[in-house]
Amino acid sequence: MSFDEIAGQRRVKSILRAALRRGRVPHALLFVGPPGVGKRRTAVVLAQALNCLERRDDACGACPSCRAIENGNHPKEKGIHPDVIEIVLEKNKSGEPKSELSIDQFRDLKQLAYLRPFIGRRRVFFWKVDLMSSDAVHSILKVLEEPPATTTLILTSENPDLVLPTIKSRCQTLVFGPVAGEEIARALRGRGLDEERARLLALVLRGNLDKALELDADEVDRLRAETWSFFSGLAADGGSAAFLRRFAFRRRKEVKDDLAEALDLIGAFARDLVLLQEGGPARLLLNPDYQAQLGDLAARAVPGTGLKLLAAVAGARAGLDRKVQPGLLVSAFAARMIG
């Protein structure tokens, strides 16, 4: 893998390649941006480039070092590279991932970080700072402040406002934006979808390339149809019973990802409802295949309903980012629509 294989993020890639050419890659980097836009892939490519045997400003993807790092950090493959380590959630006794990265994991990092690389030129550690416990955050500050000469730390975050200033001040921050719809559509066409279908799903995915690469198009259609049922009930008369049944009474770990996805889809429908209620052109719809249903709903719904839904989605999304219990968020969301 190389920087050229990462969709979008032209500015980020340019900065990193220039730093590699000069031999001045910061000892600690903070990659911030929405989910699915290539932060993890960029961390892996940067680790490869820092250890590549053939190139200075990118990963060749073919030398033994690049291949070992790629194989050791592929999310669906087993493997290891002793100098490039991703810190991930450990599992509890029942085999489920824990909710936070523990202080013990970062005690291990601190010991390893001050050792010379085993086989490469640099040791690279990367992880999601959003998952760190408060004790883990404080334990890593000294390493960020007094970095080992041969170690690079890459932190990623979907919620930069929640990253402590003491972390931010010790890292160079690079901001990742949503991937352009054309690039997502191109990736979907590469997976065999026709042009119209790829364009439509690219609109729905709203810049999340990771989701596009994992996409089951039929499953997306099913989720959109289910979400439309929730959305139309909420928008038409504040009806929330189906929404509450679907999300309010399930286990927290089961519901979080599903709720986030549903909120994103409700937000897209709400944005379209606002567009039509305000007399905007249908060509700007995020869900053009629902144009007839949206038009009917726009005619029946109380003016301002779309904006009310958008505000409710934003509030619930912010609560998820702050790890508020999903059941409470669902209940608050439903109450906001009824009130």
C-alpha cells in the first residue's frame, strides 16, 4: 500500500510526503476526522514509509519491510511486525472487546518505545485516542513530551474537541475530511456496482470510504427502508414507538453502532425534507430514489419538522460521541420529537 492508494486527503498526504523527504516527520501526530476517511490506513502507510527499504517519501509496498508491516496490520489478517504496533481494545472474559484502552497497555508501550527498533529503522505505535481511559491518557504524557529518538506515535480521533489540550499540545494535528463522493462512487464501481447505483450509495455514505469498502448494497437498502419507516413516523406525527422498540431496550454494546448508523440515515432524510419544505431543487436530494415519498411527507409535515429532526440527530450524535448511555439518548430523542 502507498499514499497514492489512499482516496482523497490530498493535503494530508502532501504534508507527510514532504516531511518524509526532509527526514522531519514529527515524533507525535494526531490524525483527526470523521470515521471511515482513511486515518488508520494513512497511519499504516506512514509506518511503512518510515521503514521502507526502497523509497524516501512513500511506501513501495513491495520490499520485505513494507510487506511485513502490511501483513502485520491488516484488520482481517493475523500477523505481526515487531516495530509497528497498533494498540487495540483487549477482550474481557466473555470474549467481547472492553470499552477502553487500559493503562497497562500504555505501560507496555512506554517500555517498548524506549527500546531501539528490532528490525526496522523506526518504531511506530498507533491507536484511537478516543478509546483511552483517563489514567492511560496521563500515563502517556511523558512519552509525548520526551519522545524517544527512534519512535513515532500516531494518535487518531473522531472527536477532536474531546482530546485533552495536554495531548494536542504535544502532537502535530492533521485534519482529515470526508472522502469526495466521486471517489467513493469509483470504489463502488470497482466492486461491480453500476454507475447510477454507485452514485446513489456514495451520496448516502456521505464521505465514509471504509463503509463503502465493506458495503453490502442489499443490506444498505434494507437499513434505509427500515430507517425511512422510523423517520416518516417521527416526521409526520411524532410517532416514536417503533423507534423506541428498535433501539431503546437493547444492550448497550449491541445498539451503539446501529444507532449511529440510523441517526446518520435519519439526518440525511431530514436534510432532504428541509430542502423540499424550503422549495429547494430535487437534484440536490441525498436520497433521490425517495423523492416521491419525501415530497408527500413535505406536504403533510408541520413546517420546521426537518430542522427539528436535524437538531435532535445532532444532539443524539453528540451524546454518542461523549459515551452517553444509548438508551437514554434514544428516549431523549423520541421525547424531543413528541414535545
